[in-house]
Amino acid sequence: MENSSYFVASKHRLSTFFSLIFRSPTSYHPLLASAVSKLIMQDPGNRLLLGKDEKSVRQLIRMLNSDNRHSVEQACSSLSNLAGNLHSELLIKCDIMQPIEHVLRSPSPEDLVSVLQVVVTLAFGSDTVAQKMLSKDIMKSLEILFGHKNPEVQRLALLAVGNLAFCRENHNILVTSENLRELLMRLTATPEPRVNKAAARALAILGENESLRRAIKGRQVPKTGIRILSLDGGGMKGLATVQILQEIERGTGKRMHELFDLICGTSTGGIFASALGIKLMSSDQLEEIYRNLGNHMALHKESLFINTVYIVVVHFVYSVPCFDFVGKVVFSEPVQKKNEAATWKHKLDQLYKSSSQSFRVVAKGSKHNAEKLEKLLQDMCADEDGDDILIETAVKNIPKVFLVSTLASVTPAQPFIFRNYQYPVGTPEVPIATSKRSGTTMLGSPTTGTQVGCKRSAFVGSCKHLLWEAIRASCAAPYYLDDFSDGVYRWLDGALLANNPTIFSIREAQILWPATKIDCIVSIGSGSLPTKARKGGWRYLDAGQVLIESACSVDHAEEALRTLLPMHPEIHYFRFNPVDERCDMELDETDPTIWAKLEAATKDYIDNNSETFKDACERLEVVDQVRGGIAADHDGGVGANTGCVVLLQMENTSYFAASGHKLGAFCSFIFRFPYYRFVASAVSKVILQDLGNHVLVGKDDEPVRQLISMISNDNYHVVRQACSSLSTLAGDVSVAMKLMKCDIMQPIGAVLMVSSVSENLVSVLQVVVTLAIRSDTIAEMMLTNDVLSSLKVLCVHKNPEVQRLALLAVGNLGFCPENRHVLVAVEGFRELLVQLTATPEPRVNKAAARALAILGENESLRCAIGGRQIPKRGIRILSLDGGGMKGLATVQILEEIENRTGKRMHELFDLICGTSTGGIYAAALSIKSMSAYRLEEIYKNFGKVVFSEPVPNDNNSATWKEKLDQLYKSSSQSFRVVAKGSKHNPDKLERLLKDLCVDEDGDDRLIESAVKDIPKVCLISTLVSVMPAQPFVFRNYQYPVGTQKAPCVTSESSGTTARVSHKQSGLIGSCKYQLWQAIRASCAAPYYLDDFSDDVYQWRDGGLMANNPTIISMREAQLLWPDTKIDCLVSVGSGSIPTKVTAYQNCVVNEPLLHSIDFTSYLSPPLQARKGGWRYLDAGQVLIESACSVDRVEETLNTLLPMHPKIRYCRFNPVDERCDMKLDETDPAVWQKLEAATKDYIENNSEYFNIACETLVQASADSDTEK
């Protein structure tokens, strides 16, 4: 790094004497030693310059051998300054340890204190340096000094050992010394406070947590299990969190640090975690802070948010009186109350301040200036006992605490855990990857890919940072505050990766107390908004908003917990999070009226869920007694009200309405004589086949009513043509609603009830079938007792076509959840449908089977079609990641499994789930029963057709027109991105999908494939026509009766409920779309392809929400087969990219671990340094990495699945540089590299493939036997 201090730039006054001072051994003179220490080393420029001069540094080191005590003291002071300023590598290079070892044997306490200060500083500054420092001689000397008669020597020796142990390699060496542990334990009992405190600190750093607890007489984790408190981020929405915490404290009569063993938080939640866990504050004090803040709202808004954070930090964490501090420190920018009284300078200053935030965003990259916050944190985090480092708080009898931030200086970005504890001995930790910068180390990524049996490893993190740094890093929200950096690493707000840190808290608890079960988890949010329709915007801003919603979602973690925790009913899980329109608030909101709305919403929420709060408090109050019961079975939040659905209606923009169609003037004339046969035919064949006339007729009540009246005509031709016209009109949602308003069901009901003419019944039933599938709202309006009775009678009509259409109508009506509950309750109806599946008429029994599928009568359907049974050992799931053309790696892995098992995927699995490319594969492997080899061929063809623009091979022989066309095509993709919003034209993909998905029997809808003996299938997309965006499950099955489902859009919430139980509900989704639509929606990757939409909803690529859909597949399996356990879970990725490969040694599979194996790779993917870029693009890249990460799901599974060892879990995902490929790559050479990498991966993991395949074959054989 080029020095830019004023010393170098302007030639500091002492620079000419620099070489003179260090020119000879005369520099040993005490006066010169003092000059170096006091005059030179106090100047940053001189420090930097001296640190670059190896000769001068060696002279300083020689001073350690001086016989003059003052020279040694001053030299040590200078060297300590250098060691603390990134010059430690040079000191080691200059062999500083040799004279240090000599001085450590000195009888002089003063010399020992001086040199130990150098050792302490050196060891703390760098793990690389600390590793080089640790030798047997140094350790022997330090252990001797533990028993020195001078307490300060003892303290510094203990601090030195602790700092040496921060280095993982040193840590592993030191913990093997039984003598060291016993010695430290004895020293914690000495009468000298500074000595026993330093000894306790060393135990904490070594991870000897139980020894530390006994030494400080700390509380023990209750026999009933670990109690965890997890706090979401949310900025000023943390007001809601405070109110909920206050309610819990009122209910228990205890403070949070008395109730919980582990407290964690992200962003604002991190501030709260520090306040409650480290500073032992009460929630009443937290509320008082916000109340007092309201009295200062008259101050200008520019500094109000940052002042808010100041006050929160000061009071929550440091117990400083509110008003004195506000007046003296925080509000340092007074503004004139009357502008008229201000001078021109003040007026200009006010004008500047009114726009300063906007200026800062452009010039500095953030809305608020964080410098004042950092200065305040540095001042206020200074502990009276000097315990500034996080680990130093571990010597107090307080809970374990951690804060989550996002490490953005590596790619991909990683969650970073700032913690006040060290992991126990033997915990697998992240590797250290050295960057290209000299002396700089980079934290590696969790080696989940190298673990066998879901072995838990620690997240990237640290316990040696200062408390103020942890708070600042966790709160560095992009746009609002600058990133935080310590010179080596750079952090962003933890909410980008873990806005709800509950899963992280479970992992940390498992690592801290591996032999203790978790008893109670309390997770608290800061308020969410009900799902609502999204207003349209510019495509890229809209896509960016979806990325933010996905990356910062608190619901992803909640969905994972609600999927996996039901397997562990002994864990009492409470989730408190208000869902209300009044929770709509900016992170830096300072308007008291908006605060008041949030507080009112939270109060209503607490009142509405008083019983749940009571249950939680009762659970927390009991510590050592065996406690019964489980959290109240409440369920709600977003998607709780299944009866409230808002349809998004699009304004008609057809050319006919805009310009007036040629037949528009004759429309009224045509319908003057509606009962003539030729007029009915004209309406059907001439007018309604034209889109413009279709729209015109649909907008006019009179023609619609005339058409409806034709249904009652005695002439069957008129009835048939009228029904044909009405079926056409019913294809539009808005027109279908008009048909209902015009009372179409009255004549339809009459025909269904009394007509004996089969032709009329067929015609009318076609209208019913079309209307019923158009909208759930319409279907609910259609189903009356009379209609239901008529359809039940027609299901056994002598005409097979009437039977078929009546059954189709019943099925389509059953798509509506409300109707489904009615239909399944009809006595004898299920038995009738089962009976009809056995009729000799194929079209009838197929329609009956379809109706059973739609009604969710899955077991009755299976028996009716002779389908296979779930093996007794449990459900088998295949989950396929997204990845674009990287999916070629997925295909290879699937081919390998098919080769080794001798069976296709649809024979091996009961449920197949996929996202994006994985969705294409899921549909092909299951619904189309393709082999993996055939799939590879088709997918390569897809890539060549969809992602390429063919041009003539021989440019010289091309005509001028062809050359011009080539010129256009060379820039057409760039033009499309600007003009259309996507790089590729999706029309070709849609044509290919329609051809691929067409069924010879016309079974194009997903649910219609359920009548075949194939696995259940689901494809994941992202529903973006609502906000926040939601995962959307396209599936070929219906949930069983009684399953709670989330609606697509909820209206304004009239009340909120807590998500506090293990009760599961279905995700937003549908089984009535066509297969090609489901695939297209799942593959709509932003930038590459346009969004996909129908008349109501709009979707984007499922990778934005669930690029690894394994957890969603587990949720779907639990809903489909609630009484059957999951036996085998195979998750296949499309390849990940390492930056540096570190061999993983001694990777051995042993018998107890065969139930659950992670096969990602023998090689772990360390992180690489992120190259700097424009702040917003850099933050945007982190958002993409977070939203589309497959590793977050993998971390969740590695956390929770080991608690359920009977699930055999296999994860296959190559990690190789050759997996670096664009989503739309079409170069065969790049494809070949990916295929070669996957081939190597398969060969290197052959044993694991054998284990997985043997498991699948055995399960498949059991299924065949049972069938």
C-alpha cells in the first residue's frame, strides 16, 4: 500500500535525521531510545516509514539485548507500536523472537513486562505471525512466567498465551496440553483479580468452556436443554422487537440474560443481543430509549437516523443517561428554529443539509455518515474493566452471544459470526486461505463439501474483534450506512444473508453444547407486511427489488424451520412476528406517527396472541424441572387467511378496442335476432373467432345476456352455438366474471337438471368446465346444491361424453379450496368416483381418476390406478438445483446413478423436485419418464436453439442483405436487453416446450399426469406479481384434504397471528397449469429471458428464491404423506466454482455415518478475495449471491438433519474451476470442460455413489415387493 501520510508527502521535520538516529549501535543510548519511542513512533508517518526500513527495524530489535533497562523499555514500546500497525511480518523476518526468548529469561520484572507487551501485541495481530512465534522454548518460558511473583508478569504471560491461541494451528497444539489446562484452572483461583481474569480469558480462547464455567462459577445449561433467543434485523422496526421482549419479561418476571443460554441477532437484532446478553439490560430500558428519543424530533432529519442508532447503542449497550448524552454528544449539529434569524451562512448550511443525504448517496455511497457512529462506538465500548474484545466478556457469568454480519470482501459473500465465545476443542473450523497480499490472510469457507455424515463445522467468524466493530459490521446496511472494514476484511449488514438468524443459532448451539439437546427456541421478528399485489415498474429495478426481498427475507428460515422442526417435537419453538400493514416502515424512519402505528400494530398482535405468549413464558420460567406441553397450535402471518384472495386484473389493450373493429357497428344488429340458427352460427364462427369482436362482445352486457338466453332455446343447434360462444368468452377472466354477474348459472342449472337431450348436456357442460377452471372465485360462485346434485347424477349418465364432461366439471370446481372441502364432504361421492375409475370406458375412468387427484384423494387414486406404494422404509426424494447450461453436470450425475442402479429416475423416487433447469429435468424424468441419456440430448439441443443466433457460415458468399442481417444479429442481444429487458427471445423456448410437453392423450395440465403411475413432481418458480415475492410450487398433485394452503395475495389484514407452532401449510402454488407453462415460469431467469405471465400472475426464475429446492421438496413430502417418514434424500447440484482448492485429508466413511452422507466433493471451496468495484454493483452482486445461493440451504440441512439421523441424505455437487460457465453458454469446448470436471468428480467419489445407489436399489426393490 502506497504511503500517503503527510510525513512522506511533505517531508516531515524529522525525516532528515531518520538515518542518523539508526546509523550505528549508538542508538542504544537511552536518550535516543526515548526519542525513537516518544517522537518518532507517535507519528503515523514515521511509523509507516520505519516499518518499511528493515535496517532500522533490526536496530530496534537489537536494543532488546541492551543492558540498560530504559533502552529495553523504550525499544519494546516502539516495537509494540510497529507490531500493532501491520508490520508484524517484518518483525518476524528480522528474527525478533531470538532476543525476545533471551529477555523472557531475565530476572528483571520490568524487562519482562516490557518484552511481554511486545509478545502480546505480536501474537494478536496476525495468525500467520502467531503460528511462527509459537515454539517449545517460548511456551516453556511463558508457563514458567505464569508462576512469577510479579502479578503483572503473570497477567501478560497469560494474555500472550491467549493471543497465541487465537491462531487455529496454535490452538490445536495448546489444547493437547493437559498440564496447561490444569495450570490455567489453578490460576483462576488466585487472589489476584488481574491474574485469574487473564487465566479465565486464556481458557475461553482455548475453547475450554466447561472448565471456564466451573472456574468462574457460571450457570449450567438446564437439564431440560438449551434455550435460544434469536432476533431479526429491521432497522427502526426494532421497536416491535422491543415490545415483544418487554412482554416476555413481564410474563416471566426475569430479564433475557436470565432466561436464555444463547442470544443472537442480526443488524438491529445484533445491537439488542449485545445489550441484553453482554450488558444485561432490561427490555424496559430499551423502550425508554425510544420514548426519550421522541422528545428530540424537532432536530433536523438529516442526522436523526444516525442519532437514533447512537442513542440505541449508548443506552442499550452502555447504560449512559439519555438526556445528558443527547445534549452533549449526539445532537452536535444545531439548526436555527427560525430561518429568518439565520445568517446567510446558516441559510446556505440548511439548504445544504436538506440535500446532503442525496449528495452522500451519490458521492459516498451511503445515505448517512457513519463516522460519528464509529467514534461514539469506540468511546462507549471501552469497558471499565478493559474487556473490549468480544471473547473477554466470556469471563463473566452471561449468556453466549453472537452477531451476524456479511463478509463481502470474499466471493461468494459469506455469513460472518462475531461471537463472545470460542468453539470447543475438536470443532471443525474454516480453513485459512492466504491472499496474494503479503501478510494478509483470508478466511476460508465452511468445508461442508468435505464432510461425511452431516458433520457440523463452524461458520466463518471471530471472537477477537472489538465489540464496537461487531456492532458496526452487523449494521452496515447498504445505501443507509457505509460498509465496514478493518483494513483486511469488509463487511455489509448481516441481513443480506441472515436477516432471520435462527438457523445459525441452532448450529452454534449444537457446536457449543454437542451433547445437550435444544429445549426452547424463541425467534422474534420486527414486523412484516401482508402479501399484496406488486405495482409494475422498470424491469431492472423490479428485478432488483425481488433480489432484495429474497436475500433479506425472514421467511426462508421460517419455512425451513417449519419443515424440519416437526421431526423434533421435543423442541419448543416460538416465532413472534407481527404481520400488519402498519409495519410498513423504512429502516431509518424517524416520523413519530409511523412509530406509533408500528407500536399499535405490535400491541394488537400481542393482545391477539396472549395465550401463545403465556405458553412461551411458562416454558421459559421452568429451568430444571421436566416440563410437558408444546407451543400452542396457532398458525398465521402472511398467507394465513386462505379465504381472502385478490385477483390482479389487466386492462384490455387489444387493437379492436383501440381502433373499432370492422364489424363493431353491426354488433347490436346481429343480436337483434338471437334465436335464428344462422345468427347463432354467425356469432360463434364469425364474430367470436375474432379477438377484437370477442373483446367487444365481452364488454357489452346486452350481447352477453342475449347469448346466455340462447341456452334455454329449444333448438339444440342454437344451444350448441351459444355454448360454443360462451365457452370462448369464458376464456377471459374478466368476461367470465361478467357471465356470472349476468346470471349464467340459472339457465345452465335448468338444462343440467331437466334436459334429456345429450347434445344440449354436452354443450352446457363444456361451458361449465371452462368457467370452473378460469377462477377460484367464479368456481366458488358456481357450486350450489342444485348444480352439485345435477353433476352427481350426470356422472352416471348413459352417454360417456356426458359422464366425462360432468367429471371434468367436478374436477375443475374442485380446484377451488372452498369447493374442495364441500365436495369431499359429500357422502358417497368419493366411492362413486372410485367406482367410475373401474368402468370399461377409458375416457370416463380417466376423468374420474382426474377428479380424485384434484380433490386430493391421493390414496384412493393410487389404489384405483394400481399405482406403486411408498416403501415401508420411507419416502425417497430427488431434488435438482438450477444452473442454466451448467445443468449438463446434473445430467451426468443422473446418468451415473441410472448406470449403477439399472433403473430410471421415475422408478427410484417418489417425489422429484427441481428449480429452473432442475425443473425441466424433473418434468422430463418423471412425467415424460425419460432416461438421463435422452434428457442430455434434448437439453443440449435446447441450449443451441434458445441461446444462439445462427448466421451464414460463408460470409464472403453472403448477399448484402445477409451481411446486414449478420451485423444486426451481432448486436441484437444487446438491443434486446435494452429494449425488451432480456438477452434472448423466449418465443423459441416456448415453442420447444409446447412440442416437448404435448401429450398424446391431451393431458397437458399438470394434475392430469397424476392419473399415471409416476412420481409426484414439483417445479419451483418465483411469484413476482406479489410483494414480497414468494416461492411458487407448480405441482402434478393436490394436497390431501385438510392441508392449510397459503393464498397468492391477501387483502389488508384485520388482525395478526403468531407463527408459533410446528403446524405446516402448503406453499403458494397450483396444479392446474399446463406443463410447458410451469417449466417456462421456473426458467425465466432475469436478463436472460423475459418474465412469464398469464392473465393474473407473473413469474421469474425459481433460482431467485430456491435455487436449491431440497427443503421445499421435504415440505411437500411431509404434506403429501404426513404419516410417512422420509427415508432417502438425494440432492444434485450443477457445479460450484472454487477459487483455491485445498485437499481434504483422511476422508473416511464409517458405518454409523452411512445414513447421512454429504458428497459435495473431496475438495473444499475456499473463498477468494472480491475485487473492488462501484459500491452499488458490488452490493448488488452480494444480493445475487445471497438470493441464488445453494449453500444456505445446504448449511440449514447440515444443521438440522443430524438431529434426525434416520434420514439418509446425499448431496452431489462438483466443485471445480471448470464449472465456471455462463447460464447461456453454447460453446461445446466449455461444455466439455464441465463434463470433464464432473467425470473426475464422479470417479473421485465412486465409493459414495455406490453407497447411495445401493440404498436406492434396496428401497426400490422393497417398493416393488410391496406393490
